[in-house]
Amino acid sequence: MPERPRPALSPGLAPRVIAVLFSAALVAGFGQFGAVASLNDVARHFGHPVTGHSLQSVVGLSGSVLGLGLAVLRLASLASLPLTSLADRHGRTKVLRSFLLFGLLVTAVASLSPSYWFFVLCFAFARPLLSAASTLVQVVTVELSSTSLRMHRLVVMSAGAGIGAGLSAVLHGLIRGANSFRWLFALALVPALLIPPLMKRVPEPERRRAETPLVRLGTIPRGVRGRLGIVAAIAFAIGMITGPANGFAFVYGEGVLKISPHFVATVVALSAFTGLGGLLLSRWLSRSIGRRWTVAIGVVSSALTSVFAYSGGTTSFLLGYMSGVAAAGLLAPAATAISTEIFSHGFRATAAGWVVVAGVLGATAGLFLFGLIGDITHVSGVTSLRLPALLTFLPLTPTILLLQRLPESARAELH
């Protein structure tokens, strides 16, 4: 029996529901990005600077240890697959509300970290919950939106996630002191108390009907596995770029270039405007030339801006960072759309989970390679991460050629 089309939100209900989903995307982004924003402070607090010409001599922990810690956080997100698959069985909103609550609570526990690896462990537990929550926000948004409004609302959700990440970075710059990172993590208690109750206002897009058979957790029908493999390959390439580009940004900016946290906070705040420009451009391009071309342009832009950011010098880093935020804004909504619109309701959340897994594996590989090359080259100073950036960000960009094998979903009706 064919599945019924998704019901769109009524005009009276839509603004409130979209506002709640936007808030959920924001707090999930805030919780996930806290580890990255505070990494330099955490490294200095728990690390032991050494003499010589290495990253450890500057920030207190070696590039390998930093990369391994970040890789553990990324690998922990592999649990997002079975977690998001639960939404195909038990409903989107109930699962989303639970993940947000527990993810934010564990993030708050990280404020009590007695060591670097306890900090990593806390975020390793919180990361998959919040990552799954972010994914489900996108899935619910797609399923509650008509074809004409779908891209616009995905842009709003991407803006929420970006604002949450940016808010984490800004607060990191404003809250200073020996235990500043602890206060930042503890702030997760505020949305943990406020947002989950609001999620009850979000309607369930469509419940699984009794005659629809349950498949094994994480299973995708054989007929669409090739399509999922292509989307996963693109997600892997994106993760390979964005994982280390974002993960080492504050270590490089504050630890190597010696940019003050207050100035970094200002730059992050200003990046909201470039990010907004990227989001608006993504909406326009996705409608005019399609999702596939927009994703391709976004991947190449992300790689080039990331290489430029780590090429050496404060000016290059700041311009690269701000243009990189624009590239991320260009990429995120289109990538979300293409990875959700081409799959059916019965396994859409599971497919989204597999895409997250591919991105996690790409980010993990990128973080490991980036940190390893940084240690092997034994270069200190502003050019210390130039070669790692070149050898990590550029090699996988040709995977965008696979996009031509996917159907264009800009005007597709959901099934």
C-alpha cells in the first residue's frame, strides 16, 4: 500500500512549531560545539607544555592527543545511527525530546571534569544524543513542510544550529578565568530545563501504521542502498573537511596565533552575517539550479576556505574562518535536503542516521590525519597547520562527481 503524503502544518500552528524546532536545533548546536570552542582552554588546563617546536609546546597537549580526543567524540556519534532509527519505530517527537534532555544533562556534567579524558568521555556520551537530536529536527522539519516551504524551513533550522554553535563560541570568549570552560558547560542546564517541555507542542508527522512491518534496527531496503551509499560518500568527504577545520580552529586561533578570546568572540559574532549570506544563497541556488549543484559548490567552497584559513597568519585565518562559515551556510541546508527528500518516511530517520555515521567516519579520519601530519612535520608558528590542511581538505573533493547519479529532489513530493 503506498504511503500517504505528509500533512503540512496549518498556518496558525506553523510559526509556533517552527520556533520550537528552531530552538531545539539551537540548543543541540550549542551543546555539541562547546567541546570545540573550549578545547584550547581545556588543553591548557589539563595539559603540560614542553619545550621545543611542536603544537604541545604551544597549547599543552600534542596534536595527536588533541586529534585523538576529537576523534573519540566524533566516533561516539556513530551511536547516532541506532538512536535515530528508534524514531522510525517509536515516533519522531518523543525520541527527539528524550535525546535533547539527556544530551544536555551529560554536557552539564562535563563541567565537573577532573581530567582531559573525563571531559572527552562526557562529550562522547552527549555527542550522539545531540547529534541524533539535530538529525531528527531536520527530518521532522522536512516531513511537516510542503514542497514550496521545505527549503526555507531547512534554512531556518540550519541557522538555528549555526547560532547555537556561534553562541557557544561567543560565551567562551566572554567567560574568562581558570575554570571558564566549566561555566560554559554548566549553562547546558538552562535549555535542558526549558526546551524539552516545549517539544510537546510539535505534532508527530505521521505514526507508523499497524500494517507496516518493522525491519531490523538500522536496516535500509536493498533497492535504495546504492543511493544511500552515494549520499554517505559525500557526507564522508564533508566530514573529512569540516571535522579538523572546525575542531582545530580555536586551538590554532588562540593557541598558535595568540588571538585574544574576546576578539575571537567578536569574529564569531560577525560571522553570523556571512553565515546568513550563505544560508540565503543556499536557498536561492537550491531552488534555481537544484540541490546537487548547490552541494557541489558548497563542498568545494568549504575545502578552499579551510585551506586558506590555515595557510598562515592572522588575516588569512580570520578571512578564511568567516568565509568558511558562509560556505557552511551554503552547504548545510542543501545537503540536509538531498539526504532526506530522496528517502521514504518508513526509513527516512534511519537513512539520516547512516549519513551521520558516514560524516562521523570522515571527520574522525580527517582529525586523525590532520593531527598526525601536524606532529610529523615538526613545524611551529603560524604555518604549522598549512601542510595538514592541504593534505587533508583537498584530496576527497572529487567525490562531488557522484552527485550526478542522484535524482534531483527540489520539486519532489515526499513519500
